[in-house]
Amino acid sequence: MTKPRWPLLALCLLLAAGCRKDDALEPNDTFESATLLTPGSERLASVFQNSPDVFVLEAPAGKTLVFKLSSRGGEDCPEFTLLGPGEKTLYEDAEGFCSDPWKARKKDASVQASGGRGSGYEFRVGVKDAGKYYLRIQERRQADNMLGYSWDYALTAQVE
Ligand SMILES: [Ca+2]
């Protein structure tokens, strides 16, 4: 006889956000375990607090690398980091809570960032050096959130 699972179910109903399941791309929390992106093909994913998502793409010199993200639901609170060849940080968001404005702490001249919460995000990177480019997405928290926030998104990378 199996144990009744109603207490867990009741908790899930009360606190629905805490019972969302992470996506099939896991584990992809580190640069070493990054999910490989194919230019032009969309990835549907979810990022959870304390489980960042890292993506990687090879880009040739002289091109523009474009990362586009749109929201599919959940808490639209991502914090982004972009790394280029040699693990050079090209873009880094200012740290903060979900309610804080979306703004860069560090941005290389080769990067243009646009969009914002509710409208999706776009990064355009002028590729100086051929090699691997990484996008790391981390879900922000709120001061009073009891269970983890998560955000469902669609990501497409293009080489133009
Ligand atoms: Ca992850």
C-alpha cells in the first residue's frame, strides 16, 4: 500500500509556484554543462531560483550574434550574464530583487541590450573574436518570496 500523498498535493495547491518542475535541459547550471544552441532554433526552457541556465554558441568573427528571449509565463525576473571567448565578461546585470529595474552593471561596447520585463529581451553582440559565447540566465528573487520563483521563456540565437 502506498502512502497517501494528499499533504504534498494540498501544499502544492496552496503554493502552486513551488511545485513547478524544472525543464529537461538540466543540468545546465554551469559554463561546463552549458546547453548548446543551434542558430535559428528556438529553445523552450524554465529558470528557477538557485538553478541558473547556461547556453553556449560558437560564433565566427565579423558577425553579429543575437540572443532573443520572450516570456512564456511565471515570474519574469531574469538576470543575465554574457561571456565571450577567453571567458571575458561582455555583459552583466546589476544584482537585485525582482522588483528592481533591469539594468546593466557591466556592458562591453560590442553589446547592445534592449527590452525589459513584459516585453522580452534582446542582446546583440558584435563578434570580434571567433569562439564560444555564453548566455547565463539567473532567476531573481523577491525579499518575501517563500518558495522559489521561476520563469518560463523561449530563447533563440541567430548569427547575422
Ligand atoms: Ca539550470
